[in-house]
Amino acid sequence: MKNKIVFPSLIAALLMMTLVVWAHDPVKLSGYLVDTVCAADHVKDSAEAATKFAAEHTQACGLMEECVKGGYGVFSDGKWYPFDDKGNQLAKAIFDKTQKKDHIKITVEGMKHSGKILVQKMTEE
């Protein structure tokens, strides 16, 4: 009797795990690192205008208290992609360590889910 209950439960659990994995799309993006507070005013800009803004976004701004609290994301090809908590920590570390005052370009790898990037890896270019 236990086998009749355990086996279907195991199948259901495996199916659910498979669906969770499929719900996340792998991504690798290159673009400019920007805080969410500043990005909010530019997400509806044309791709060209958004990229120009993002390139000119400064390290000093990205390290302001309000901007750090708001989190970070990347403008890639003029489109905004916000990060999860891990991505926010990695982005803050890049803002802390970079020698650049602006044009802070990154490559980020992770999974796209519910409008955010679940960041696995981030490097400054």
C-alpha cells in the first residue's frame, strides 16, 4: 500500500521541480549597470536614449544611500532588467571596486524569472 502512495508522490514532486526549472529562462546580458531609482525615469525611453543615459550613469550616484537601497539592474540594448538580491549585492561590489566614474559596463548571467534576473554571475567589462 505504501508503494502505491509513495511512487505517485515522487512522480508529482519530480514534475513540479521540472516545471520550476522550465519557468526560468537562462540569460546572458551585456550592458550598463544602473540603480533602480535612476532607471525608473528611463525605462520607457527609446533604446538609444536609455543606453545613452545608462552609459553616463555615475559610480557616485550608484553608491548613494537611496540608490543602494533601491537595488540595481542592467540596461542591455536599451531594455531594463532588474536584479534579485544576489545580483544587487554583486552590483554593489562592482560599484565599490570599479575605477570608472561612468560607463560601467557589465556582463551578467542568470535566469530570467517574473521580470527579474536571478543572477548567478556578474563581471565588469
